[in-house]
Amino acid sequence: MHVDASAMVAIILREPGYGALAARLAEASQRVTSAIAVLETIIAVGRELGDRSAGLQVLREFLASAKVDVAPVGAELVDGLANAHLRYGKGSGSPARLNLGDCFSYALAKRAGVPLLYKGDDFAQTDLA
């Protein structure tokens, strides 16, 4: 399972619906995320806690306890990223309106052929829903 920043933020901050996300994450045999999703999560959690460095520490603890690995990203992902942006990105006309981090989550999940754990409606507008 690929874990998007939206899901990590929701679980860490115990946002509404976090329990269902945490349960799905716990059931997954494989858990990965992207470096971009990690940074998005650090920023969001740090902002919410009012301490940017705390966001990093909390995220590290989450990744370790939830056994989420950070997927390597190389040149082979360029086509997947471009396709995600062209098909579902902001400005594409798609109701998904994926941002940069979303395109990474989409492309990595698509490449690996794994489900995507997310919060919100943006990915529900893609073929990964």
C-alpha cells in the first residue's frame, strides 16, 4: 500500500476518520510512501503543532511504528509523474486536480500496482479509486 501525506497527517493528528485509515494501514502487508509525502507531512504536522522540528520527530516515530518505508524515486518514474499530471493534475480539466505531491503518490502506487491510502476526494477522481 502506498501511503499519501493526507493519510499520514490524518492519522498522526487524529483527524476525523483517522481510525479507519489507521485500520487499513495496519492491514496492509506492504507500506510505502514517497519523500515528497514525508516532507508534506512534516510541514503539516509541524504547522499544526506550532513547532517545525517537532513535525520531523513525530513523522519519524510514525514511520517506524507503522513500518512505512520511503520508496526510492529515480528517472524511471518521470513518465508516470508526467502522465499523472497530464491526466489528473491541476490544469488538466480533471476534477481530481492533483498537486505535485499527489502526482508522486499516484505515480508510485500505479507503478507498484498497490492500493493508495489517502484522505479526501482528490484520488477518488482517478483510476486508483
